[in-house]
Amino acid sequence: MTDILKRNEKLIRTRLLQYLIPAIMTNLALQVGNVVDTILVGNILGTNAMSAVQISGTILLVIQIPGWMLGVGGSIVVGNCLGKRDLEGASKVFSSCLFAVFVSDALFMLCSLFAGPVATMLTGGQGVLTADVTNVIRVMFLGTPIVGICLFMMNIMAVDNNPAMSTVYVVISNVVNLIFDYILLAHTNIGPPGSFISSILGYGIALAVIPFYVRSPSRMLKLVNPVRKTGTYFKMAFITGVPAMLSIICEMTRNSVMNVMIIRFIGENGVAIYTVCLNIILIVELLLGGIIGAMEKIGGVIYGEKDYFGLRSITRNILVYSYTLLALLLLILFIFARQAAGMFGIDDESILSAAQVALRIFFLALPGYVFNRFFISYYETTEHSGYANMITILEYCGVLLPAVFIFSMIARMTGADTLNFMMCGLVAGELVTAILTVLTVKLRNRGEGILLLPEREEEVLDFSVGPSLEETPHIPRQIISFCEGKVERSRANKMAVAVEEMAVNTIKHGGSSLSSIDVMLSVSDDGLVLRQRDDGIPFDPTDYTFDSEQYDYSGIEAIRTLTDNITYMRILDLNNTTLEIGMVKE
């Protein structure tokens, strides 16, 4: 390929940054609410109330399963469908998943009748703690439908050309949440349940954003009958979302078992310190979760298009951004470990001293955590859910809990500090999970990298064209050279002319926003398929009607004559046009 027509990362990197900022802001708003909730409860109501909220968090994870699982799985499958130009399928995924969230969350509301027995099971019937937990989880169950719809819609809006609206949705909900948090906790006698009442109020008020999404001109998804011929699509979303569900279930299991071990081996003070550890993870998610989550929003579409160059580019950039930010965060956390514990209402000098050492050990688990978190997201996005499930199970239960237990037993037998050894177990759990993931993927897929992508498809040509007409004359020669020996010369000539006309039209009329054009040509038994992606002004060539007096789009007429089919979709806020020419193999 001529050096001029080499594939570049300009469009991919631009889209990543465009989606990255809303994703970071969305995650920031979401996690800030969780962290500040804990800080307010600890400082206003005390460490016992903070422990009650942390124990109740197990139920919060359970009620989030439908909305989060189908939101993540649904958004990935919607992205894949849009990448394959299957708009009808994407709408079926959206509608069936939304209906399922409504039904499942309505059932969760009925569980509020059993709040007492559930609280007794979680606390072992410890008096005041059980009463607080009962009141908290009753509020959680009653507010499930609002929470579920919020979690689902914020994922869907982001992939459906409205990432900024998803951000606004979450920002509003958390601003309202924090305002009511302070009012209910500091100026009423509601107690710990006030933390979750404020969250539900925030999510409920933020639903006012939905009508704006429905009226958005860039929205692609439509509501269809959720139970008519949607079973296959719902199944795809469900399977893709299983790692997200497993993550919640395994996190719930991890926290429950850790709470039991800590209470038994260390006592209530250990629970308070472990609560700080969990909130440090929330802070990491606050800063890095949005970066990693961009893989699900953009990667699904690009994987659906089989744009492996673009997927590698996104992977590389996300990992660089994530670990650069993590390095800065670790430096700050190591220096201010004591202050981090004090921020959550811990003021006892002996607990602060123990927390400082334990937290610094725990911080060493974060690089492994980020690695595992990224590859769970990556394998979900690229339809390798089995590996995502494997990492989830290993990280939370299969490796981490046994590691913590073994290190605890070693500490008790040797007389060492049990809390610090538990933290070492957490570090070992994340590291061993990452190592086992790499070894398993490589051994089961010999000759392939950990990304499980082909180095290059033999029958695919991809390149980029800058916003200059000087590059377009090279296109026909490149197309014809690539097609030689694969298709009839006449069909190769038609595609060569059509591609050049497309590029020329895009450069002439793409507007000031046009920075690059990505072209991918593939050969199959059915014909030649060309996909062009650009960031010019929105333009649908299938709706264009030639008007020589008003416009100079005459090249579109030539393209229609040369090709057998033209399709268009606006995906990732980019023009995505597909040209098809049937062929007979030589």
C-alpha cells in the first residue's frame, strides 16, 4: 500500500476522546455519590451506621442486577447490531431488555415484605445493627424500579449517539442525591435509611431527561413489541450481560464472606477499615471506570464492523490512559493513606494507625484490579463472554477469597497482624487472577495474542484518506491492485470508481468538521463490501435527491449506478456508509 493510503488512528482516537469525557463524567458522578454517601454516614451518624450501610450494600448489589446486567449486555449487543447495520435488531434488543427490567424490578419490590429476615441473616441478629439494616434494605427494595431503569438507560443512551445526555442523566441524579443526603442525615431522625431515600429521589428526578432523549434527532433505537420475535435478541443481551451479573453476585459473595472473616478474626474495627478499602476501589472506579467503560460503548460497534485495527487502537489508548492515571492516584494514596481513613469518620488513633499500614498494602492490589477489570470489559465486548466470566469468578471468589483465607490462617499461626495479611491476600488474589487469565487465553488459543484478534484478514483492505483531494487519485489503483485475482476486473473497476467518488464527495461537502475518512473493503463469496466512516457533517446518500441547481452532489448518482446497494447509518456520531457490489469469483 502506498504510504499516503495507510490506516491512521485519527477518527478512532477522536471518537474515543469524545465518548471518554462523558463516560468519565458519568462514572464520576455515579461513584462520587456512593463515596460521599459513605463519608456523610460515617461522619454524621458514626462508624456503626457506616457498618450498617456497608452490610446493606449486599442487597443493593442484588437489586442492581437486572438494570446493570441488561444495560451493559444490551448496550454491547446494540452496538454490535449497529456496527452490522442491523437497526431493527438493535431496537428489538433495546425493547425486550427494557421490558425485562420493568418486570424483574417490580418483583423485587415485593421483597420489601421480607426485609426483617434478610437483615437478620446478614447481621446474625445483632440488635441495633439488625434494626438499621432492616430499615435500609426495605427502602432499597421499594426503590428498585427507579434504580433499575436509571442503570439501564444510562448505558443505552451512551451507545445510541447520546453520550452527553447519559452524563447529564447521572449528574442530575447524583447532585439531587447529595443535596438530600445532607438534609436527611443531618437534619432528620431517619438515620441510615436516609442515605438510600436520597439516592432514589435523585434517580427519580433525573428521569426528566428521558423525554429529551426520546426527542433527540440522533436517536437510532425505537420501541417495538418487546415480546414479539425478540427472544433471540434478548438472549444475546442476557448472555453478553452475564459477566456483569456474575460480577455483582461475586462481589456480593466476596463482601459477605470478607465481612464474616473480618468480624471473626479481627472485629468490628476491621469491618470499618475494610469499608474504607471498598471505597478506595470506588474512587479508582470513579476515575478509571469511565475510561475502561468506553470499551463497551465504542468497542462493540467497531468489533461489529470487524475493524480490528480500530479495536487495537482503542485497547492501547484505554490501557495507557488508565495506568497513567492510576500511577498518579497511587502516589497520592500512599502519601495520604492515614487521611484517607480519617475521611470516612474513623477518628480512633489506634484504628487510624492500623488502617494506614493496611491500606498501603491494599493499594498494591490496584494495578492487578485495573488489568482484570479491563479484560472483563474487553471480552464482554468482543463476544468472548466465557473468558469474562472466568476472570470475574477467579477475581472475586475462585482465587481472591481462598488467598485471603490462607493468608489469614498463616497470620494466626505465626502471630502476625491478621489484618495486614488479609490485605496481602487481596494483592495476591488480583495478581494470580491476571496471570491465570493470560496463561489460559494463550494456551487455549495458540498463535493468537491475548486480544484474540487476527493479525490481518487476508480479504480485507483498510486505509485512511485525509481531507484533501490530493490523496484521492491513489484510491482506484489501490482498490484494483487489492482486487486482482479475487474478483472480476469489471467489478473491481466499478468499486474503484465508486470509492473515489465517495471520497471526493465527502471531502468537498463534509464541512469543517471533517478530519479523516476511514475506508475498509472486504471480499466474500457474496460480493465486494465497502464501509466508509467519516466525521463530516451528517449526510445520508440514500435520501439524497439530485438537484443540480441547488447542490453539486452529482457523484452520488454515479455511485448509485455503479453499486448494487447503498446503506447508511449515523453511528458513534460518524457517517457510516456501505457500498455493495455482487460478484462472481474468478
